[in-house]
Amino acid sequence: MDESLVKIRHERSLKDFPGLKLDDDEYVEFAFTRAKICLFMIIGGTAAGLIFILLAFLLVLMSQVMIDEMGRHFLFIILFALLAAACIICIVSLRIYRGNKLFITNKHVTQFVMNSLVSTSVNIIDLGSVEDASFRQESLLQKLFHYGTFRLSTVGDETTYTFKYSDISPAELRAVTKLISSAKAKLKKVANKD
């Protein structure tokens, strides 16, 4: 690729992905996040929980049970605590959802994994050491909403890196595989020169 084009793509990648550390001649080919269905599951689950809490509260208030002033205040405190907990759980879940990313550059694969607010990891893999890329769907729900697990297997230590809840298309998978093959060919060419 022309050096000026590489420089332009590098600058664009630095602008679009400021938290990503890139080499001077490195640029982002693919940027993957978790599937949108996960976002709908988080928001839908929170909405269902809030509706359930409000309905339960209304049923208690509408029932024939006589509740004195102190009991009513106690119910309001419980309702407020449950609503606050549901909102906090939603915010934390959305933060974790947004914290999981996978970047494939012309040189590396960088994966940001966030399992909780305190459990995070960053995996950086040389693109030439990736042996295989695959996409697996294991349930009817995954088939219906086209999401699954994207896997990258490496040479040598037999490590498999997974990116769960991904919605990578077959065309993107083919392009990633082609990029991996290209990186391996470059490494082989360099090794043969030495």
C-alpha cells in the first residue's frame, strides 16, 4: 500500500480511536463491539424490572390493607431503593457493554474485555500469529438475532481468544481471514529474506 495512504489511514485511526495505541504505520481495519441485541436485552430487562416494581407497589397501595403513615413511608423508601438499584444495575451493565471491544489493525488484534467494573483485561496479539478465525452460534436465539462468539486461535501456545455476543457478518469474517493470511504471507516473506 502507498505510504501516503498508510499515513492517512493511521491518522484517521488515531482520531477515531484515541484510546488505542498504534505503531507509526498501523491503522484500524475493523472495529467490533458487542451485538446491538445485548443493548436491547439490558434496556428491556431494566424496563421490565421497573414495571414489575411499580406494579407491585401499586398493588400494595390499591389493596384493602390499611397502611398507616409510617408504613406508607417505609413502602416509599423500599420503592425508591429498588428503583435506584435497577437504574444502577442498568448503568453498570451499559458501561460493561461499551467496555468490550475488538480492534483488528493491519498488524495486531487488540481486545478490550470488561466482565465487571473491576475485572478488565487487554489482549494484544500479533496478527501474524493468529492461526484461525471463526464465528460460532450455539442457540436458536443466537441464530434468530445473528450474534455469537468470534474466536481467534493463535499459533504455538494454542491460546484461543473469544469475543462473545458478537454480530460479525460472514463477509467481515472472510475479510478478517484474508487479512490474517496476508499478515502470515508477509511474515513468511520476511523470514525467507533472512
